[in-house]
Amino acid sequence: MFLLSEDAVERWRALGRKASTNTSASPATVAKDIEEDLRAPFYYYVGAMLGAKGRMVPARKWLGEGQRVEQFPACAYMIDLIGRQGDSMKIPEVTFGDPKPWEYFSGLPEIRIARANFLNRSVLSLPNFDRPFSLIDIGCGNGDMGVRLIRGLLDERKITELRAVMLLDPSKRMLEQARKNVSAAFPAAKVRCLETKLEDIGPLDDDYDVALASLSVHHMPAEKKKVYLEKLGGSIDHFLMLELEANHDYPDLHSPELAFSAYQVFGRALQFVFSQDAPADVQRHCADIFLMTEAISILSQPRGERTEYHMLRPQWRALLDEALGSEFCCVCDSTCYADPYVEQIMMHYSRDAGH
């Protein structure tokens, strides 16, 4: 993804203040000194800032100007959502009662590529296990990733027997589906479910060979991630993480850095969602649940209140180094999907650095 220079950040801040105080000024006039290829994200920055403050008339004006020149539908979809929510930029209601949006999202080509690369590299990176294998799947969703990881390890003969699988997810419907999928794939395994998030569990009553975290630990700021990953580290030997690289943790609310990152990540992801054949209601539901809930939280809530904290790759490394401690070592740091705007990365930390 692209990052703004320090000079660009200061220029965007100054022009953002001008736009918010002089609502009669046209977006094109205010942005005349912004580089042409940065104007769409700049319009998004100002429009989202105004929308988050409830100033919907100028917000729509700025987002509309962005829609006119953008290459992917970040501004356009924000306008659409604002209209569907009664002229309000609020976080959409999240519901997992219908599995179709999740099935559609996880089936997008870019998501499939990232997940397949993550699983392949995880299997290659993990050692052989000479004892019955155990897994804790954090934010397990429908359990597909855990099942595929275990099957990959069995196929490569890195494990010969499965002892236990712990499934952790705050969604009851997802957890029920995950239990069914894991139990069907491995009938002899002990499967346990906890309807909760990582930060809400107490001390684990068992040790696990591997903790799998696929897009499931970015919902806490870095200092909270550290606390709960430290606690988890005492009960595992390997930590496998697939996450999005983005600049959504440390930047302040309404900062150019935060909006510029959100524009790229969510705009590009919206393009993924609407570029495949599917019923319009499934596409829209998918975009609202998996993208706009995060985007609007990031753009409207201060750090500590917002629900999503994706980080840049060096920040992830520094966090995991500190949280897991000197007993663990990073043995794989790899890109699983990348284009100029979006990157998904995987990291494997091992207690046995010499495996």
C-alpha cells in the first residue's frame, strides 16, 4: 500500500481544516494543489471526516467529487450506504444469520489466493510432530481454515494423529458450523467450542501445539493485543497468523494517514466484492458486514473505541516479538497476497527456533 509523506500529511491537514470551516468552497478548488492521483483519497478523507461529524450535506458533496474521479468505489459506496441508512454515516448492523455473505466473501479469488498461500507456507514452516496434535483456532469462522491446515499436515505426514481442536469465535452460528465441519472431517478428535473472543477467555486448561489466527486479532489496539498474546503464548508452541497490512492502529481519528489507508484497503476490497457474479443483495450484505463495519468504525471512532486496528508489517513483527517473548522466534514472514493497495501477510512464530 502507499503511505503519505510528512509534507503531504501536513498539507492534507491544513486543507482539511479549510474545507471543514469553509463549506461553500468547492472541493476542486480546495484540492487544486493535491496531486491528481491523490485527489480521490483526499476527497474521501474530507468527506468521511464531515460525515462522521454529522455534516451530511458537505460530506456528500466531497464524496461525490471523489466518486467522479476514483478508480475503485470507496467514495461511491460510502454515498450509497449513507443513503440507505437515512442520511447517516453509522456502522452497519452486523449479523451472521445468513451464511451466504461469508461464503461469498471467503470465495473471492483474492481471498482464496491469500488463504491457500497461507496454508501452504504454514504447512512447510511447521515441524514434524511426534505426538498427537492439538490446535486452537482463534476466530475460527466456519472452521474451514483449521480443517485445511490439519489435512495439509496429515498429507505431508507432519502429524499422524489428531488429539484436540479448540474452536474460538464470538458468533454462535459460525461456531456451530465450525463444530460440524471439524467433527465431520475428524470424527475421533476431541472438539471443544468457546463462544467468545480471545480477550474474554481465562487461562487455558490445556496446552496446544499450534494457535491459528486468520484475520482474527486485528480488533484490539496494539497494547491489548500484547496482553492477550502474552497470555496465549504460555499455552502454545507455534503461532500462525494471517492478517491484513494497513495503517489503522496508531493514527488518530480524522488523520490523513488513517483515511488514506482506509481508502486504499476498503476501496480495493469493495472492488473485489462487486467484480464477481452474485446476487446484488449478497454483494451488498457482504460489503456492509465485512468491509463497511470496519471502515466506518475506523473513520468515525477514536483509538480505544474503534473496533479495528490493522497494522503495518513492521508493527506486527515488533508486537509479536515483544508479546511472545524470547522463547519464540519468527521462522516465517511472508506475503500471501499483494497488489499496489492491499497486502495480506503471514507470520509463524515458533517456540522451537531450531526446528
